[in-house]
Amino acid sequence: MSAIEKAVQVRESSEKNVRPEPWSGLKTMNVILKVLNIIGMLGLVLIFAMPFAWMISTSLKTLPETMIFPPEWIPNDPQWQNFIRAWNSGPFLHYFFNSVLIAGGILILQMLTMIPAAYAFARFQFRGSGILFGFVMVTLMIPSQLIFLPVYLQLSSWHLLNTHLGLILPFASSAFGIFLLRQSFKQVPEELIEAARLDKAKEWKIMWKLMIPMARPALITIALFSFISHWNDYFWPLVMTTNETARTLPLGIAKIRETEGVATWNILMAANLILVVPILIVFFFAQRSIIKAFVYNGVK
């Protein structure tokens, strides 16, 4: 080995010896941050799950057990008959049918209006499109309680009070749905649309065969939000109805306080659990689509 090679070897070995090692504190800090992140997520889960767990617990208790302080989470003898008693406290099957009909009718009408509107705003440039879309977004800032009186008077003049149609028509479209669906449509590559037009495909066919399948996660998300919102709606059915013809489940549960008494919290919680179960089933089957809609499509 020559002297030059020896000198190079000595230099390399000295550089290795003096090279700073990675800061061990950095790994410790990463571990601490991960632990804190897990603790924070568990805390959020507990915050959101605790009311639901309390509702289940209370629905299975006797009335004296609901008054115990400090409260007990696990009932000594689960009272499954509370659900039968809640169901029989009024025409719950009628309320359930009304809720399904109204929430389903609103959803169908919203899809029929949102999809063409979102497609037009996403793929066509016409005079005043920006202003019209601005008007659509402004409606998001107007609460329904602010405009219910003129809408009520209009529907009353059409003799639609105490009818299913009167509860459906005011929500025939959704500004939030148009916005989210427009963002999803804008992410479809322009080349695909141009290729379809070169094949002489009509606009409605492009929208139905191309845009809707590619925006399926966003559509399912909008449908779920709409269904939950109108399934749980209490204010508008209360304003628009004066008899049992078109009243929904939330109003039926509120009526339990009249038939059973104000303090029967176990029966009220059982009725609320009946109200929540369909939403949980729908959410269970749609959760993957919701994640795809917000993670992959994003909101630009």
C-alpha cells in the first residue's frame, strides 16, 4: 500500500470518528408526540362516544335508577321492555314511515337538482356563472329559521300545510351539495370529457355515465349528510304540521313527554335510540365513501 493510500485511509477513518451521531433526543421527541397524538384521539373518542353510551345505559334502566347520584353506568337488571313501551307510546310506525318518506323525497329531489347544477358550474363557462354560483354560496349563510315565515305563508297559500309535500319542497336543493359536487366534478380530467364529446355523446350521457360514477364518494357523502339532517329535523316539521298526518319521529319522541310524563328519561332514551339506529346503520355502510370524498377528492 502506497503512502497516498495510507493517508486517504487515515483521513476517512478520522472523519468517521468525528462524524456527529444522530441526536437521540429527536427519536424520543417523536415517540412522545406519537403518544400524545394517540392520547388526544382517545380523548376525542371518549368525548363523542360518552353521550351515546349514556343514552344506551339510561334506556336500559328503571326509572329510579335514572335518578341515582352519582350515576351508575351499568344497570342491575336491563329493562328491554323500555323499547316496547317507547314504541307503543304513540303511532311510531306512522312516524317512522313519515320520516322515511320525507327524508327520502328530499334526497331524491336534491339529487335531481344538484347534479345538473354542479355539472353546469364545473364544466361550462357562461356569462354570470360566477355571480350565480356566488348566490348559491350565500344561501349557506342564511339559517332556515330566518326565512321560515315567508316560506310558511307561501306553502299555506298553496294549501300544503300538514302534507308530506310541504315538508319536502322547501329543501328541494342544497347549496352545500352543489358546492361539494362541483369540486368533485372539476377534478375529472378534461381529456375524458373531450373524448366522450368526440364520440358524439350527449351532455346528459356524459354527466350520467362519466361524471356521476367518478364522483360517487362525494354523492354518497352528500346523500348521508342530507338524510341525517332531515331525519333529525325537529323545527320544520313542528312549524309545518298541526296534526299527526305528516309528523316525523323527532316530534313523536317529543310527544312521549306528554303521554309518559316529563321524568321518564329511560323511555325517552329508548325512543331516541330507536331514532338513532337507522342513522348508524347508514353511516356504517357509507363511512368509506365519506373518507374518500374528503381525503382523495379534497375541497379546493
